Amino acid sequence: MKKIIPFLALFLVFCSQPVFSQADSLDNRYAVTDTQDVKITLFDTDDLFEISLKFDISYYKKVRSNVEYLDAILIYYNDEKDSVIKNIKVKARGHIRRTGDICDFPPILLNFQMKDSVGEEFSGINKLKLVPYCRLGYEDYILKEYLVYKLYNVLTDFSLKVRLFRVNYINTSKEKKPITQFGFAIEPINLFEKRTGTKEITAAGVTQRGIKPEVLDRLALFNYMIGNTDWSVPVHHNALAFAKENPEPDYQYLLLPYDFDYAGLVGTEYGIPFETLPIETTRDRLYMAVCRSGTEFINDLKDFTDKKDQFYKVINDFPYLSARSKKDMINYLEGFFDGIDKRNTLVNNILRDCNWFEEQANLKIR
């Protein structure tokens, strides 16, 4: 079955509440009120970070609550002889991967105590999103999605940083051997805001026309390159709007993508396009943004062609992904770059798609 969220609802319905707002039941000791003067180092390196998480995993997987926090112990090593043990809280997060039948292990949120807000690896971190294994056998999908974030880092600094983890999961309710899987942490939005001097816009009413054109085009072309149609500006779906501090009245917003597991480049077994889109699989590309002129698209694509070798280097130099999966990712990207030819094949396809998009989403900007 295809995803059943109506297409027009994704693009035309405005949310009246912030998408990510929710009440926390923790007391103040699990909250970092200000990390402005704390040096954040977790995302400064691409080195693999090995940790252990010990908590009632059986209950976590059964209840899948994004409200109820569970006690957990986080363990990691500064060196072979020096271990660090932290008492933290964890809860499930996300939407499809949390509530559906897709994932055996839902995405997880780590919540640190205030006293852990300074020093060591998690300095300045309050709440940390961790993308864990979805189910056994899906580990390549996690590694591919991690690489998608790294590809967008190549294009722009206005992108979320990620850090690759190897996680040992220890279930306190069963005496079983720990399960060890790759996962990755995503830069918290509050840290991203401080790094970029921006503030997230959660109010309703932001459309593609309110986004700075070069920012929207870069994001839309990137999503087209990786085969991602699972995003929408009006409902803040996998695309968050931001404003610079003290913006002018006619300010155009910036846009940040995230959550790429439905991208064709990742190629998850469960990935399916919305049922109203004119594509059959997530491996089919579809441009989902307002139209520009052919000349503008040609100019926009130059940044991609200039960084092609860097894209491929990110994938080829990654030591944890199988050679077969690397080859699949490179071949899929080649399908994008092969269209940048003398006949403007890629640009013509984008123009066809954007006209369809504007008609469907009623976003004509003439």
C-alpha cells in the first residue's frame, strides 16, 4: 500500500499548533536552561562513538510512548580504562517509525540531567534525538540515511550535523546478550539555532512562496536528487522554517530538511510514495517545488555538479557501509547527474514536474 496521507493536505493544510510541542513530565534537573557558554563538541568529529544503553527495552518496544520517560543508564569510554556512567531518561519519539508496524525498535530521545550539561562528550546536550536500528536486518538503511545528512552538509552549512554511534542495547527485563547496532544522533534544534543565528518558525502560514528562493531551490533539488518526496513546507513535514534574528518585515524564511528514510537513495523496504503522487516507487524522482525558469534551474544545478566528486567521496570513503550498498547509492546518483546533458534532459523533467506540482498545490506564482 502507498502512504495514505492525502497529498493536498500535506501542502495546503496549515497546523494551528507547533508540530513538535509536547509536555514533559520531568522535573527541572532534566533540563538545561542555557548552554550558551558551554562548548558543544559531540558533532565536531566523524569518529564512530560507541555507547551502551541499559533500560527496560521490552517495555519500551511494547508501549512506544512519546510521553512517558523511562530510567536508563548510558555508558561510554573515554579510553580503555576510563568509563563514564550517566543516569538519563529515555522515551520513544517520531511518527511512522514509532506508531506503525514498520519498526521493531522506535526512534529514541535521550534526556540528560542538568549536571551533565558541562564536560565530556555530551557537554551542552539536553535532549538528543537518536535514530536507532529500525529492526534487525535494516542496518544498511540507517547508514545510508546518515550519509544523506552528510551529503547535505556538503551543499550547505545550513544543515543538521549528525554523529555516528555504535550502540549496545542492554535489556534490564531479560537476561540476554546485548544487541549491537549502528545508529546516529542528530544535532538538537536549539543548538542548530545558536550555531546559525536563527529561530525556528512553528506558526502556521509559511508556504514555499515565503522561503528564500535559493534556499528552497537548493533543498528541492537535493530532495529530487536523492528521490525524496516525503516533505512539505506548510505543515512543517520534514522541512522546518527558520528566520534570522530580528528579520525585516518582508523577510523570506530559510528551510531545513530532515528525516530521509523514505528517500529513493536510502531505498528502505518500507518506503512508499504518497498515493496521489504520479510515481510508483520512491526510486522514481519527482520535483516538488514551485517553478523557476530553465536558466535559473541550470544555474542552481551548477552547485550540484561542482560538488559531485565530494558527494561520491562521502559515500566511497565511509568505512561502515557494504560495497554493494555504496555502489547502489552511486548508481542512483548517477541517474541524476546523467540528466545534466546538452539536451537539458534533467531541467526539462524538473520543469514538467514543477508545473504539475503548482497545478496540484495551487501555488502558481506568475
